[in-house]
Amino acid sequence: MANFVKWTYDRDAPAVYRINGMAGTDKTTIACTFAEWLERHELLAASFFCTRTSADCRDVTRIIPTIVYQLARNSAPFQSTLCDILSAEPDAGSKNISKQFERLLK
């Protein structure tokens, strides 16, 4: 958990903390614990947990739209920028994942 807390306050750290590993290595438990800690400290803007047990949560095409939606709900400046992007490019949310990330999150 100490590494996650350090990442949280490190302004030079990457903006996204991605956890990966083999099935059954407690990634979801660790991520949920960290997300709860962030939420308690009012630092969580968005999250998405992939899991094989839920059709919605194993569909990679839902990751970017879900995160974008959460960010727009939590940040008026992000919401404003998102509206501008979608006005100029209405299909930005239906592009492939890389393009969605590039247009909607970068």
C-alpha cells in the first residue's frame, strides 16, 4: 500500500496506475483497497475494475467511456473540455480504445 500512497502524491509519476498480473494474484482486492483509500481521502476521480465474472466489467470497450463519464461528473473543467471535444468530434467515444484514450483522456 505504501507504493500506492507514494504514487498518489508524486507529481512526476504517471497519471494512470495500472495493475496487471496473472489470475488469482489479488489484483482486484489490492485495487479495491487502494480505491477505497483514495475515496476516503477525496482523491478518487474515476476507476474501472476488470473482472471475468461480470460481462460489463470484462468488456474492454467500456473502460474509457466509464472513466470519462466518472471524470466528467467529478470535474467541471474536464466536463467542459469533453463537451468541446464531443461537439467537434461526436463519434470520438465510439472509436477504437487507443483513439478514445487519445481524444478523450489525454
